[in-house]
Amino acid sequence: MIGAPGCGKTMLASRLITIMPEISKEEALETTSVFSVAGELRDKEIIIDGRPFRSLTSNITKSALLGGGRYPKPGEVSLANNGILFLDELPEFSKELLDALRVPLSNDYVHIRRNEGIYAYPTKFLLVCAMNPCKCGNFGSNHGECTCSEHDVKRYLDRLSGPFLDRLDMFVE
């Protein structure tokens, strides 16, 4: 979703979970397993009976995104399994992080290799992203004057690689 600040991109993204189909028993067990391995189950929570919504900011590390560590744990792409992974302010994420998402978006699993073996965690999620049309947020807006040069707007949008954008199915302005 592309739009000026305050137009409702984040609010809309957070509501998408409410129109998704109810989580199946199999999906709930799989989601609960991932949360359990990650140490993310809340006190006395036996099973996760709703779809996860994971909202990320651009300061996340690659290991936190994909999973890993000395004793490999699932990352956010797996914690969003059967739910939504939301990236707010998309161009603020590094190209390295966005390109790292290409494999989980194309496959149903992320693999983490260690000396002890290969760990596979599921990554079936809906990726939802929000961004401003430029750094100041007012390019093309009727509510404020854009302070960005044409070069600034192009540089801001060029932070998103073609191969990453190819994995997105819908763009909404």
C-alpha cells in the first residue's frame, strides 16, 4: 500500500487478519508448534487459535527476520506462518533484508544450516507492506506540499529491488 502519512495504511493492514478465513485445526497446531519452539507461547496458552499478525520495523536483524542463532529458533517469517507479516515504511528496510525475504516468499519453508543439521521452519504467510510515496510522504498528495526533488523520489523508490517487487501480487495507492 502506498499513500501519504495518516491515510490509514497501517490501520487497514492490521484489520486484514479479521477477514481471513478462520485458522484450521492443522494450521493452529503448526502455528502453536512454531511459537513453542521460539519460546513465544504465553503463560498457560495451550494452542494458538487465531492467525498471527507480526508487525516489523526496519531495525530488525536478518537473524530475527529469518531465524537462527546458536540454537536455531524460528524468526518472524515463521512466527507469521498462517497469518500476516506486516512491514511498515517498506523502503526503510535494507535491501539485504528485503532480498532475504525472497526465498521465504517463494517457498513454504526457511532452512537454517548449522553443524548439527538443517532446521526447517514453515513460512506460509501473507506479506503486507506500507510505504509513503516519497521520503516526506507528500508526493502526489492533496494535503501537503512535497519537499522532495524528482531525484529524491526516484532514489527513495529505487530502494526496492525488482526481484523483490516481482514477488508482490498487488499494489494499492
